[in-house]
Amino acid sequence: MRREAPNGRPCTKKFERIFRVAAAGARSKISRRPLTACTVSACLAPERSEWCCGAISSRSFTVLQLLDPKNFIRGIIRAMKKRPAVLIAVASALGIAGIAIAASQISDTFADTSKISQSYQLNVDTTAGQVKLAVWNCGDSFTDYRDGTAYTTVLIGTQCWMAKNLNYGTRVNGSGNQTNNGTVEKYCYSDSDANCTTYGGLYQWDEAMDYSSSCNGTGEGSPACASPVRGICPDGWHIPSHYEYVALERAVCTSGTCTTDFPYDTSTTGWRGTNEGTSLKQNGASGFEGLLAGYRDTDGSFSGLGSNGHFWSSLESGSSAWGRSLYSGNATVYRGTYSKAYGFSIRCLKD
Ligand SMILES: [Ca+2]
């Protein structure tokens, strides 16, 4: 049942109540103010239409004037614990400049992604003193709430990919191994921060997985792991499985023999397909924008920048793990297993 009010009209009682509770962290400043200041031109979530104050007519709307954004966010987190669908929106807001909330202040870890809608992003504009909730679609930029880094995204087939390599964590020199030390470590090609900015970080497999167990999908019908591994990706995103890379390859494949070119198995290795590598590389037709970021070799040196790029999947094979490679001189895609000690690029895939 929809309970909407026309645009610009006072919020429904229910909406008011939710935001009164949400504003509890800033009770003295906000909750005494009438929430009729709330002008809404979009629904909070179509599937939760009882929260709506108006019809969807634009991609963002002003929730209310905000006097104390920090406490407001904190209040929302408390209030929305039982409403996981909006937690990710709150999390996304945490990286917005000017809103600094220590992790210790967040009692919910956002670990339960199964109930979290990824379709809404809360933006806090401290200059204007407003909170905006924007409808987020694949293809929109995604801001990693952990460090404020923005990633372009692209829908390929039915998968929503980051169109940039992940660049998250603290840089460490290539000469040492990354370790399970509670800190996400990254290599930057030639130990240069600037290369991370351009090409993303390079991660050893275990570090990329955040020391989670290997997994794969079950085939064409279910290419994702039953429990996708978030690894070092932002909440709501995960390390692609080997089969999810197969799904990607098939989605960009135009040969007419795609199912045999890109089989769902863990035995076929080598160069596959016809022009899919070209499609997946920078400026290719797919929009994947696969950079030839090079890699960190097992001896600690760096190699291949501008010539080849390598991407981990979540599937291991003994002391190695499955990945994909793109090379400047090859129109096809290489699939195979590589020592987990290599430092490769990471593409996060939306859950
Ligand atoms: Ca680490």
C-alpha cells in the first residue's frame, strides 16, 4: 500500500516518526523543529512505500535541513538497525567530506549485506546543510565510504562492475609480502603512490580476499559464490568468482561460439575467445576499462605496466588462484592460475 503525499507537502506521520527517531542523536537541535521542513520529491524506497513522502520525480531530494550532520547520521544508524535496507546508504554517506565518524562509533558492521539495498545512496552536503538521498543506478559513480574514493561503474550483461581497479589500503613496498595484520595493504607499481592513483593497487591473493576462504559459483545458472567474498571491496561489493569472470567473458563475446570459447569449468586454461580482450581493455566496447596495470612479481619486483594487466578471482587452486589477464598485443583473454604471491589488480563486482 502506498502512502504518499504530493511533492512539497508535509511528510506522512510514519516518515516523520522515522526521522524523528533518526534525529535522536541530535535531539536538542533537530527533533524540536517541525519536520514539515521536509520537502520530498522521491521515495525512500519503492519496496518500502510506506516511507514515501512523494512520487519519484527526480534522482535526489532534500530530506530536511540539517543542523548537526554528524549526530544526525549517528542517529540514523541507531534508528535504522532494524531497517537494513538503508544502512548501506548511511555507510555511503560516511565518506563524504566533512562527515567524520570513527568506526568505533558505528555499532553495526553492515556485515549483513543480504538485506541491504544498494539502490540508494545518502549524500550529505555540509555546505548546503542538507541530507540528500539519491537513487543509485549501476553506471553511476560509486563512492567508497571508507576513504572517499570514487569509482565509475558499468553494467555488463547482468553484472554491475567497478570500471576502475580498486585502490584501497595502505601502500607497502613490493619487497615484502602482505600479511594478515588487520590492515589492508596494497602495492603501488614501482612503489609509487601516483601509480596507485592511476592504475589502482596491486594485491596478493590472500590480502585481496581479506583472508577469507576460496569459493566459486556452481556454473552458468549460478556464477556467483553462494556467499560471495567481500574481501577488501567496499560493503555491498565482492571479489568476482572464476565463474563470474566467465559470465563477463560471455557477455562481451560476439563470436557466436561463446559457450565453447568460455566454458564453465576449472580445467580450461590459456588464451580464449576472439576479441573479448580488446573489448575489456581501456576504451574497449564493453566499458570494463581494463587497465594494463602490470603486476608485482613474486620476487618483489614490478613488471608489465602498460603491457599487461591481471585480475584475481575468488577461486584458489592449491597455492595458486584463478585469474584473468589482458595483454596489449592480444585481442583475447587469458585464463589460468597464478601463484597467490603475485600482486594483481582487483575489480569489485556488485553483490
Ligand atoms: Ca594486511
